[in-house]
Amino acid sequence: MEATNTLINASKELVISSLLVNALRNNAAIAIWRKPGSSTVEAITDKDQEGYIGQLKDLDRLPPGFMIHPFISSQLHPPLYIKATNYFSFNLNEEATDASQIGELPYIGEGKAAELAVEIRKFIHNSQPKATVTTTTKSNFIETVNKAIEAINSGELFKVVPAKVKSIELPNNFDLASVFLNLCKAYPNAFINCFYSEKTGLWIGASPETLIKTKGDKFFTMALAGTQKAKGENPLKNAAWTQKEIEEQALVSRYIVDCFKKIRLREYSEIGPKTTVAGDLLHLKSEFLVDMKSTNFPQLGSVMLELLHPTSAICGMPKEKAMEFLHSEETFDRSYFAGFIGPVNMNEETSLYVNLRCAKLDNKETLLFAGAGITEDSVPEKEWEETELKCNIIGQFIQPKK
């Protein structure tokens, strides 16, 4: 991961656009991200588009890179690992960007930022979708929710999380770099990301949910569920949770605890549940921490990754029955939505996030994905409204209101 001083005092839009254009021109895979609570934008590129995934149980042995894992692995949507052959980073808080901290970028004059944005947009417009995606109608989604409630009332399921896909037009003035930076500003506590490879296509997102995080001897995961719109000047104080939302979040927490029990891990700390802000939405969150050294469990990250995915927050409980329900009822392939993404073994830290609040930039349209946790107390109309709110997390930046 070498960096050279090749671009000085460039705008942040120009740096991000340059990274993207160079990757696209050279047929290289690229990932750009900013971690929750961080002011550092990081990026890696690699011309080896085949990637390297190995086994999830070998997570600790992977070279530094960025993992892109689908909801369900398939020939059409395989896992991909972008190795950190070239590494770049810069600080969002600095007025000017000094490329001594960025990496190998050709010098491009400041006036070229708009031209690069156009080149990226043309690339998206000329990309050929790998498969036809059927968008979800309101009537079909509500019908699926009603079927889910019936399955729960019959005792077949405790919870299930059906999803939908929504299509919006990609505007003629779309600027991917500006959208990325606007997401960083709007959602400081989300994992802001953008990645591209020939196999995955081009995605952008702002995920609120950590799947696993390991740093040194510390392991971290979270249970995030329950959704309501943030209201008032102090939305955390104004939050009032219904029994449905409390139970939905409790199911996710119990799922994590059950995973700990499977590996006979009893020494962990649980914090929460407490209300957390994710953009314009509120969620209930519990955090789980483990000292891997004191528990003598150095491979806990790899083991829990295999056990957790897909979590009950994106699938349901019991997992096998919920997966069968989703397979029979959902009319589209989730692809990399509800999979997991993030940097692995970068600066001695691994941070993987559930790929939520995301969009695929597909030819002349943008595909937005969202799911809703269904329990026996769900109201179908409200679940549809929740998915609309979740789609808008990204949609409002791609297609701003006039």
C-alpha cells in the first residue's frame, strides 16, 4: 500500500472523481469508504477483478482489502475481495487535500472535476445490467406482509424481513463524488461506501449497522432493529417505542446471544437497548463486546461472521424457515443488498457492515433496496411506509427534490 505525492491542494470532489475514473479507465476494482464517526475517507484499487475470497473462517488470514459479500452467494452474485494493491486516504476536515496522503493519481486541473463527473455518469449510462430486476409494487409488498403475518400467527415464524426494490431515474446532472461527500456530511454515524467491480456493478450506500468489528483483542457486534421517523429538535427524547418495535429488536438481540451460546461463549458485555439516530430515522440498538484474549477466542470474528450472516434483522427467525419464505415470496434477487461489506485487516482492524440503505447505479436507473421486520403486531401499510423512508435515505441525494 504505497502512496506518492502526485496531486496537491485538490478539491475532495476532484480526488474522489479521479480515483473512480482511473479505476474505470484501467478496468480495476475500487472501494471508497468512510467509517462511522471518522473524518477520513479511504480507498483501495486492484486490477485483479477475480478477487480472492477464500473461506470466511480464514478472515484473519486475508491480506488487507475490502470484502463484498452478497445476501446469498450465487454464480451471478459471487463474493468478491478487493485487495489493497493501491491505498489512498484523505481527511474531510482539511480545507485542501494534500495528495502526499492520497496515492498514485495523475495530476488533473481543478477545472476538470465536472468533466470527470460526466465521464463517470456516461460509464454508468453505458453499463449493461446483468439481469432484469422487477421492481416491487405496493400491492405486492402488502400482500407479502399479510402472508408473513399469517405465517407468524400460525407459529411457523417468529419474525421475517421481506424486502423491496424501487427504481428511480438517474439524473442527467448526477455527480457521484458529490453524492458520496453529501452522504458523509448528512450521516456522520453511518458507514458511507461506494464500490465497483465487473462482477458487482457500481453501488453506493450509508449503512447504519455493524455486523462485526475486530481490533486488537476486542470483538464488537450490534443488534439494530425497530424504525421510526426522527421528530422534533431532540428526536432521542421524543422517541416512543411500541411493543412491536421493542419485541422486534429483542429478537435480534436474542439471536446474537444464541450464537454466543452455540460456541459456549458466556463472557460478553451487553449495552442497551437504546435509541440511536441514523439520518432521518431512529432505531433501537444493543451493543455486544467481547475480550478475545481473556476468553481465549482469537478467531471469534471469523466464527461469529459465519454464524451471524444473514442475521435475523435482515432475514428473520427461525433462519431456515424465514429464508424459505423470502425465497418463495420475493420477486427479485437481493444481490449485494443485505449482504456485508467493509475493510478487512486494514490498519490492524476489520470492520464489516450489513449492506443496508444502499443503491445500485444500473444504466440509466438507480435501484434502491429496503426491508421491514414483520412480527405479529405489524400493520402492512406502516411497513410499506417504513420501506419508503429507508429508500429515501439514499434516494433523496441521488434524485434531489426540486
